[in-house]
Amino acid sequence: KAGVTQTPRYLIKTRGQQVTLSCSPISGHRSVSWYQQTPGQGLQFLFEYFSETQRNKGNFPGRFSGRQFSNSRSEMNVSTLELGDSALYLCASRTGTGASPSSFGPGTRLTVT
Amino acid sequence: QQQVKQSPQSLIVQKGGISIINCAYENTAFDYFPWYQQFPGKGPALLIAIRPDVSEKKEGRFTISFNKSAKQFSLHIMDSQPGDSATYFCAASRHGGSQGNLIFGKGTKLSVKP
């Protein structure tokens, strides 16, 4: 079974721009969650989607948004990029109920200059 | 406010030794405690998880010990191997893990020397 895939793997953007990251969950998984990983703050929860609905949201500004499609694929968008948004963005999937994410994708490394 | 505190930040263990990583939490509403293993260039992978109704859970060489009254839990890696060298994260969540919002510790970088 293929794992969680994320595209692109690396991205360089300029401050003020916006960016869209994509996540394809494991086949059959209906829940997708997103995390930001930085050396200083560690892993922080961004949001979770289940059946195209946002089920949970972390403590991030409104510049961070996401969506999920009917095939469970998910995208997250960051608008008006700031230098502090440079991070590894990780996506995880699970069946949807009562189960912690078993694995995460390899992440998208975003660098904001 | 850091809700899950993890220590040590780094750990060096000889091959065959026992690696011990500790975590403490503050929110008594947490009721699901997973551990993740992350290799360089990879995303975290679920290693083992425990709920507070048991004090210990073992899977192969990996054991979680849980102390509800002290609000602490730890990961023990028995017979540590060089292949175990990775960063380990403890985490906690509410509602039995049914929600995706895990609160992570800051991680422990484990190096197992041959």
C-alpha cells in the first residue's frame, strides 16, 4: 500500500507570496491532518479534514488554510508568506475515527526568503 | 505553554543498551499517548501508543511505561541497535486519539553507537 505522498518536496518562495501544498493520503483513509515542523517550535498541529470538512484547527493565523477534496486528497494554502513560515510541512492520514495517524508523509520543505 | 515536555533533548547509548526517553504532560484531559520515530528526510512514523487505563505496553523491544498520578510516561528501547538512531517524539491527545490534533514533545535525538 502506498504511503502518504506530498508534493512538492521542496519549495522556495518570497515573502508576501502565497503557496499551495498538496497531500495524497493512504488509499482508504478519509482523514488528513497537517502539521508544521520547525527546530524551535517542533511539531505543531495546523488542521484536520475529514470527508471534506475541517474537523479541528490549531492555533495558527488565518493565513493558513486548507481544504479536502472528495477523493480525500488535501491541500493547504499559506497566503502572504512571512520568513517565519519557513518550515517542514507534514501531512498525515488515517481512516478517520479512533485511530492516531500511523505515518506521515515525507513533508514539503518550504523556505521563505 | 508547552503541554508536553520531553527529555532528554539528545541521548547517546551503546549498542545493546537501554534507551529511556521521558515525557510529562499537564492536561489531565489527555487520554491517548503515542510515540513516533522520525528518520532524517522522512516523516514521523507511529511506533507504539498507550491509553491511561494500562500502566505498561510492550511491542517487541519497545515499551511504554505510564504513570497517571505523576502525569508522566516514558519510552524504553531494549537492546538498542544502531538502526534505532532517529529522533523520537512523544505526543498526547484527547478523546482517545479520535481527533487528529496531537500535541507533540520537542523530540529526543537518539544515537546508538556500535
